[in-house]
Amino acid sequence: MLTINSITVRLGGRTILDKASASIPPNGRVGMVGRNGAGKSTLMKALIGQIDPDEGSIDVPRRAKLGYIAQEAPAGDSTPFETVLAADIERAELMAELECDPDLNRMGDIHERLLAIDAYSAPARAARILVGLGFDEGMQQQKLDDFSGGWKMRVALAALLFSAPDVLLLDEPSNHLDLEATLWLENFLKSYPATILLISHERDLLNNVADHILHLQGGKLMLYPGGYDSFEKQRAARAAQIEATRAAQEAQRAKLADYVARNSARASTAKQAQSRAKMLARMQPIASMIEDPEMSFRFPDPEELRPPLVTLDLAAVGYTEEKPILQRLNLRIDPDDRLALLGRNGNGKTTLARLLAGQLPPMEGGMSSTPKLRIGYFTQYQVEELAGDATPFDHMSRAMEGKPPEKVRAQLGRFGFSGDKAMTNVRQLSGGERARLALALVTREAPHILILDEPTNHLDVDAREALVQALNDYQGAVILISHDRHMVELTADRLVLVDSGTATEYDGSMMDYIDFVLGRNQPQSESKAQGKPRRSQQSSNWREETRQLKKDIKAAEKAVADIEAQCAEIDAILADPANAKGPLAKLSIGDLGKKRAELVDKLAEQEASWMKFSERLDSIR
């Protein structure tokens, strides 16, 4: 059992972990969660010995091998295949010793040990892991220096999985993976025969892999049984219980304080009052369960444009002349579209996004867009390129040059940057806060199309939920590239598969696509299919109803305002008939009274409608 014994870690004068304790069960698959900046990665570094706790200790089972991905990605002339094989250090050393022609007795011992550790099947296992993470046979034999940083981190992950440690420590392993590789990793971890401690903000990954959730908040650790959904329910119940206990204690404290105040001065009751005062002093207050500030995302809505916004007609796009990445592209984007691009990394999803964003011209075919179209395009590079010595207000002021400070602050406020937060240097912001700032920058002009390329990499679970809500409230079109299944399912109602040099509409739900990727795409029986609606269709229906409800609410608000204005006009005439003008001037006092009564009835009807629509909208949210 891996045990964390009341450890305290301070960095830069700030307490990150405060007497944190937890016991990781043997062979447990534990998901670690907490807000960005809570100290999850710090705890990981303490577990592997990179950081020494200021207080407390960490007990690791004897002879247990801990595995953790190094921060620096592998590089050099070695291939991914060679790098993964070398991760099994014992095997590599024994194989090297064999090549040095040891004596026959030693050679026999080496072969016996190689058989014991299943060394001869190692090349096949290494290749399977690399294929699962997206490396085809050719890529496995390329030099590491030929790959981008994201692909190098995949090699590091493959090497860690191949080394098969007794305690597998993973810090956001899916950040550099596409959906297909994430699904493979999920299945690998579900069958992993040793202990796993996994930092992740992906709800589906945590639900499908973890049998415990380790929650880090306020420097403290709390272990909950079950997956992420179970954790949320248990934590809500615990918060309610703590609040009820705290309220009961506060009532008791008030009662004791009142008794002491009323009876301290009287000799007959002074002794009892003194006893209750001591009891009151010994009573430790129960603090309310700490809740982090609500995550904020709110995209400004654009003005309406006539559809279609963008049309591709047999278009081709790429980076080198006469060598297109994608061809035969036929696609139409309308104002209310919610579209997700699916497919492995390297198939051209980002290339298609850049074409739609206007960053790449079509090589052939047609591409047209409606006049006055504005597009907001978010990528991870924008997060990484934010100037560390500038504040969110500095960044937004430069982007909104010529706009008054109040408008700059209003846009920052939509994304949670208000007060001192707007004046904090970017280098002091968490990764999630930087991602929110980048989103605030790309949406400052209320784009008609919002293109998001992996927007969740730096966001914790709560921030991802807030982003889903903001996207569903947003009145423009959304084009999403994400390996977060939960976000795709709740946001997209059109799926486009980018594969084999083109992009085509995928006729199925997200669950169908997952089955397709995992090779489990078996047709459902008719009764089963009818009994369980597709989640993507459900999401589409919810978004359509949400849009209609918003229109109904606006119409009811306008009707209420119009009726109130007419009532005010009648009241002015009744108070002073000289104010009468227009059609109302022709009505008698009696008719004006009747008309006002009719307007009051209509006002009540419109207010009831407004209430009904608002309550329905709240229930959907």
C-alpha cells in the first residue's frame, strides 16, 4: 500500500500541501482530481522523490518500482521503437551482456532470467503499445528528432507503459493524445495489473478507469470510492451533512451564549453560566465545506447573418503546392451549427480548421463566405505565446486597441478576470486561467464562428463543464476538435470524420464512433435502438429547445415592456386628460379604464409565459 502520512509541502513561501494524508489501496486505480493549481503535480513529484516534504513522510512498498514520465521529452537519433524497448532497463542490460560473450554458466543464467521476464515477446509488446498510441510501422522507425513535442511525449508515455512499473503515476496522459489514442489508453489502463495513480480532468476516462477518486483541495486529501460521477454525488452529500452539522452547532453556540449573557450577573446562576462559558470556549467551530469560486465562461453573441456562413465546394488544402493534405471537401457551415471534427492526429483536422478560419487558402475548388463574417480561432499555441510579464488587462487592451477601459474589463469579466485578477501577471496564472484568457482574446469581437482546437488541455473538470455550458448558450456556430468525449457529446450535433485525405459527414452518434474505433461496431437490435436514443441526437434536441426558449423569453420580455408602456400612457391620461394624444385621445374615461384592465390581463399572461419559459430553460441547464 502506498501511504501519504500527513505531508506538508511549501513552495516559494506558499503552503501547497498541508498535513495531507491518504492511503492508496494495493492494485487500486485512483484518479486524482482538484482545481488547477491545487497541487496535484506537486504531490506527484513528492511521491517520486523530486520534492522532499517539509513535514510528514511517504511510505512506498518495499522493492516497488514507481513509474513516472519525465518532464523532458526523449530526443536524438533513436527511434520510438528503440526508445520503448530500452525502457525495460533489466532486459536492455541483459541483452547487452549477451552481446559481450559471457561464459557459458553466466549465459545460461541470462537466458533463464530473460525467459522469466518475458523478454523475447518484448518487441511485439512495444510495437502494440506504439500502434495503440498512433505510431504506424513506418513512424516507429523514424528518428525521434523528426517528431513534434507532442509525439515525443507519446513516445515517453509508451516507454513508461512498456516498463510496467508496480505503481504507475500518470499526470494528464491524454493531453497529447487524440480521441483514438485516448480510447486505447483507457482500455490499457482498465486491464493494468498494478497500482495506478492518475491525474486527469476527463470525466469519461475517470469514470471508466478509476475505482477511487483522490480529491485535493485546500492542501488536504480525501479518498472516495468509485468513479468521478460517484465522487460528485458523495461530495455533495458530505457538503450537505457538514452544513447541517455546522448549522446545528451554531444554534447550540447561540443558545449557550444567550444563557451566559442572561445568567452571569446573578449569584444563583453564576456557576452554571461560568460552566457553559467554558463549554462554549472548548467548542471548535465547524467550517463550511470550502467551495472554489464558480468558473466563468460567457461568449459574446454575434449579430445574425444569413446562412450559409461558409461553403466548401470540392476544395483542396495543404501546405506544399501540388501536395494537398485534404481534397474533395464539400462542407456547409450555418449560424446554428455545432460540428466536431473526428479523426487521428495527423489526418488533417487542424488543416481543415485553418482553412475554415481563413488562415490557409484553398488550393483548388471553391470556398465562399458571407460578408461581414467574423471567426474566432483558438489553439494551444495562443496559450503558450501569452507574454508572461503582461497582465490580462494589458493583453486585452492591445487586442481591443481604441476601445475604452470599461469595454476591455467587460470582456475580461465574461471569463472570470475581474478586480485584481485582471491585473495579475500571466506568469502567475494557472494553465486553466491562461486558456480562459486566450478564449477571451479570440472572442473579443463576438465571432459568428468559433473554432476550438483542443480547448480543454489546461482546464480542470469544473472549467470544462463551464465551457460546455457557455458553448451551448453561445448564439454562433461552433467547430470543435477535442479528445474529450464528454464535451463532444454534449456540444456537437454534427460529426465530420477527417480521414483518407478528405472530410465526410459521419452518420452516427459519438458512441457509434467510439464503437467503430474500438472495433466493436455491432448493430443494435431494433428494440434496443428504439429504447435508447442517441446521445448526440438528445444533445441536438436540447440545444434546439434552448435556442427556441431564449427566443420565447425575449419575445415575452418585449411584450411585457410594450404592455407596461401602454399602461403608463393610459395612467398619464387618466391623471391629466390634457396629456391625451394619438388613438387613445379618442377614448372616453370609461373605455380607457376597460382597455387598461385588458392590458393588465395580458400583462399577467405574458409574465406567466416568461416564468414558464425561464423555468424550463433553467431545468435544461
